Amino acid sequence: MDDIAFTPTFEQYTYTFGGAAPIMKVRPGSVLRLWSEDAFNHALRSVDDLSSEKVDLAAVNPQTGPFEVEGAEPGDTLALHIVELTPARDFGASAHIPFFGGLTSTDRTAMLQQALPDTTWIYHVDRSRNTVTFDGRFGDFSVDLPIEPMLGTIGVAPAGGEVRSSLVPERFGGNMDTPEAKPGATIYLGVNVPGAMFSLGDGHYRQGEGEACGTAVEGAMDSVVLVELIKGGAPTWPRIETDTHLMAIGSSRPMEDSWRIGQVEMVRWFEDLYDLHTMDAYQLLSQITEVPIANVVDANYSVAVKARRSLLPAVSPYDGIHAALRARAAEVR
């Protein structure tokens, strides 16, 4: 089992899924210990740094990767198990970017109104207490919040030679911004090109469901990830397995289409897992799914459709690879 540590230089970052040469080739079974830069590319370091002045929108969501997975071919399934996510700095940054976010007009929801104020918040990390501190910018309110790290972006190269911005979530994964991409989760992505070409980044020290203002507590991240390859069985859209849930992520606009995508992917998965007729899978999932919103701000909106495993007969997707990866994770921390 290869154990690889990699910290990219600034010149090695990529800002797309697809279209980039691999940073290295890795074998299935590898442990990757990766460092990733924050979504703002370290441009916001104090409350005096404003996104309109400091952030280059052509260089946001820098990706660590892509990694070429030995033996991966179109139609295969890449399994990425998140072992650990650890804040790599003593602060995270969040911002309201003018004309970006869920509660303002945007370039797509155009209105005759002024932008909300360009504002930056800095969250200080307390490692001993595992918290980040919110300090109000327009009053004296302050509160400590638990660190709940996640990866905003994780994905593979798209099909058909497409090159997509690292701001975009789609069937290749990408900028899904789902809090479900957290330690203990196994993410299944369909391979579209030889080598899969996966990358990750956009670390969040915490994020509410929906990422309402458009940014989380963005921070540099140390990630430990296990890489596995399943021959065949590629899901159409990203799937996630945890100890407690099975889920699918749909990304589109309008949001109800994101929901539909996730529901259809879960129906197809349940047909295979439980040998169910389509109508039976549809009916069962109608009664048990939970549907947290991942983001309402990206180029596509993302929704997670979840089924609680405790409600269902025991099943081991992909021949139990999640359980195997969970066992291996305990050995590589």
C-alpha cells in the first residue's frame, strides 16, 4: 500500500476538472496525504481584505491534483474514502461577494438593486477546543462553533473532453459543497476518462446546509484520503456511503431538477441493491429519504438525497468496499 504525501506549489494548482495533465500517477489502494489551499487562494487574511479587491475569480477553488489512477477506465467506479480532514491554518475566512450568494441578485437572477456590502469575516481556530469563532462585523456578537470539516470540491475529469470550472458541480462531482463529504464518507464517482483524473480542494472548516451567502468558513486543509478502484459499475451521478446513510448528489438548475436527479439515482441504486422493481423503489424512497440542500449558490445547485440504513435490510454496496476502507482508515491515521 503506497503512502504518499503531497503539497502542491502555487504553480501546480489547477482550476478546472478536465483539461489538466496529471500531477502524478497513483495506484489503487494508495493513501494520499494532501494539502489544499482555501477557495480564495489565501487572498483574504484579515477583515480589511475585500473580495472585490483581493480575489481573482479566475483563480478560485484551487485544486490539488489531478491524480491519475492506474488502471482506471471509462465505466469504472472510483472510490475515495475520506479518512481525516484537519484545518491547516489557525483561521478560516468567509465573505459576502457582491452579487453572489443565495439572498442577493446575481448575474442569473438580475435585478435593479445595489450589491449587498462587500464584507469579510475571519474565524479564528482554537485547536484545543476544536472550534472556530464567529465575530460579528456589524455588532458585538460572538460565538464559538464546532469545527466540522468537509471538502467543497472532489471530482473526476468530465466525459467527452469537457473542461469545467472548479466552481461547477455536475455528474463528475466537482464543487458540490455538500457537508456529506466529510471524514468517514466513501464517495463513488463514475470514471469518464482513462486514469479518472481526480482532484480535490475547497476545504471548509464548517458550513451550513445550502452555503447561503456563497462561502463557508474557507480554509487550507490537510486531507488523508484512501483511493480504490472498482471495475465497472459506474454511477451516473456521485454516490456517497457512510456508516449511517446511502446517498446520491444531484446538481442542476432549477433546484427541483437537482432533487429529481438525486431521487432517480437512488431509485436506480435501490433497484440494484435490493432487486426492486422501479415502482417499488420509488415508493419506498418516497417514505424514507432525507434531502438536505448542499448549495444554493454555485453554477449548479446541489442536493443530497439520503436513505437511513437503520430503516433497511443490511446491504453491502460495491461488495462491502466502504466497510473495508473504514477498517483500513483506522490503520493509516
